Amino acid sequence: MNKLLTLFVLLIICTACDNRPIATVTAIGQDGLRETVLPGDKVKVINFWATWCAPCVEELPYFESIGSSYLEDVDMIFISLDEKKNIQTAVEPFLKKKEIKSTVLLLDDPYAAEWIPIVDQHWDGAIPVTLIVSKNKKQFYNKALSKADLEKAIKEFL
Amino acid sequence: MKTLKILTVAVVGAIAIAVVSGMLDTHERTNLFAERPVPNQNKKQTPVKEKATVLKGYHIGDAATDFSLINIDGEKVSLKNYDDAKGFMVIFTCNHCPYSVAYEDRIIALDKKYKNLGYPVIAINPNNPDEYPSDSFDAMKVRAKQKGFTFPYLVDAGQKIYPQYGATKTPHVFLLKKEGDQNIVKYIGAIDDNYHDENAVKNNYLEDALQSLIRGEKIAVTTSTAIGCRIK
């Protein structure tokens, strides 16, 4: 009886927690980017960042925490613009340290002028930026977002 | 005894549920913690307001503002003091940004080559050193010496100039040409299209624009985009 109860309690804890593993990095190219920005079943929140970008690193935990509380409705996708050679030395250690469990892609293509318009015509190339897409709506934020800003932006899509 | 055990488990369970539901309840917690104090908030508020009205920045053909900014040697630099110049490569750049660092050698080469043809580089660091400590005035002096900068490296003290130009990131280039007593914006954007590898560049945007200006021809590509570090 006791065991059963303990099991029950453990079950509650585990299902409530975000028990996804820490993210690993998947490198993509321009085609992968094109696919990523297409609408999916859930609302996609796509954030462009890099480990060396201070305002990006500052806002990333908000994105992760909001992403994990809207798991059912939102696909949180982080696209790192770090160099491929830094995946194991900088990017993955960062994900581990910050306990990032959302999808992490990495786009290391120096010809940014070719792929910036895929994301948004109004993007001047500064990071961080965030794109939110659903089947019938698209919104591009050419700025860093506070946690409240982000939550408000996502709620407009739900 | 058994009742006690069951009770204990029930209490533990209740605590666990309370903790978990607390963890889940992220929606109302935005103001749970004190706001992080912002240094020099009073100083910062004025430029933020100004930005809102002038954030659009320059377009091709606009007359760019002159400035009087402190160089790393302590002297003030203004465009009007360059009597012999035909124009300027005004480049917003900084120490901390890897894209800026990747372009340092190319900026030096451009300055050496085009200064003699009338188009010197004027580098301006637009960042607030409170946001990026490695962009401080002292750090700028160190970096300029290490790399042997051949051009002025100015501080946008109070961050009044970059919003007028409409610079948003580093590096961000504004190519100006003197016309009468004005400096007209001829090209805005990147230095070229490959920060990573100079030998793999497909489009030499800035140099092509300079060449066109010198030959008196129309500039084919007047704007370009590239990834950079957001100015803060």
C-alpha cells in the first residue's frame, strides 16, 4: 500500500516536470532554414541567437521556460549562429549549463545576405531576433524580448 | 502504525503536489522577483526617447550629420576637419563582437588603400560599456594598439550619433561622399558577404561602391544586409 502511494506520488512529480533530455545541436543549411520557418502543427517560435551574443544569452532562459510551459501548443526552436567548430566546445556546454531542452539548430552559413530574407524581409541582420509563425499568421520581432513581451506575443497566436 | 505511515505518505504527496503546481504556475510569477537594477538609468532614459523618433536612420541620398567624438588618442574628430577627403567610410564597430573582430584586418586594408584616394575610414564604437564591458574606452585603446588601427576609433559618448545614422549592429557601414558642404550617404550595409573567409567573398559590396564613386559611376548595390551584434 505504501509502495503504491509512493509510486503514485513519484508519477505525479514526473509527469508534471519537463523530463525532456538536454538538447543537442543539429546543424542546418539554407534548405533546412527554409523548412524550419514554414508553419507547422503547433505555433513555431524561432529565436536566432549565439553563445557570444550577450542580449541573446540574457533572453534565452525566458524562451526556454515559456516553451516548457506551452509544450502542447508551441514548438520552441533556437537557431544558433555560432560556428560549427564551436558546437562541442561552446554551444552544447552552454545548453547543458542553462538546461535547454527545446529544439536547437545551428546555421553556420557566412553568406547571410542570401538567407536573411528567408526569415524576414525587414531583418537587418542584428541578433537576437524572433519569428513566430502559425498556419495563418506570422510576426517578426527585430529586437530582444522580455519575458512579459514574449508571453504576450505567444498568447496572440494561441 | 500503518495509519501513521499512510498519513506520512499522504503528507509527502501533498507537499510534492504543492511544489509541482507551484512550479507549473509560471503565468502569474512575472513580478515575483525584484527587477534587476539598471545602472545609470537616468542617463539612459533620454537617448531611448530620442531613438523612438529617429530610429529609421538614413536612406541612400540623405545628408549625414557631422559629429565631434573623442578618439582613442583623446582628440576630438569631426568630418569637417578632413579638408582633403572626398568622402568617408563611417563604420560602426566594436571590440566585443566576433563579426567586428573578423573584419578588423579588412577594415585596416580598406583604410590603407582608400585613404590616399580620398576615402578614409572613421570607426565609431556605438556601444554602452555598461552593457558590454569589453567595449570600454580603455579596452578600445588596447585593441587599436594590438591591431595597429590606421584610422580613428571614436566613442559615441551618450549614444547620440548611431541612432541618427540608423546603425543597428556592428559592423555597420555608411559610405559618405562630400557634395558641397554636405556628406551624402551613398551605400549602407556590410563590408562584403562573407565574414568568415575573405577569400570566399562573392560580393565586395563596400569596395565595389568605393570604386564606382571614384570612377564617377552609379553604385550598383547601394544596400546590403549581414549578421551583426545588436548595438546596446
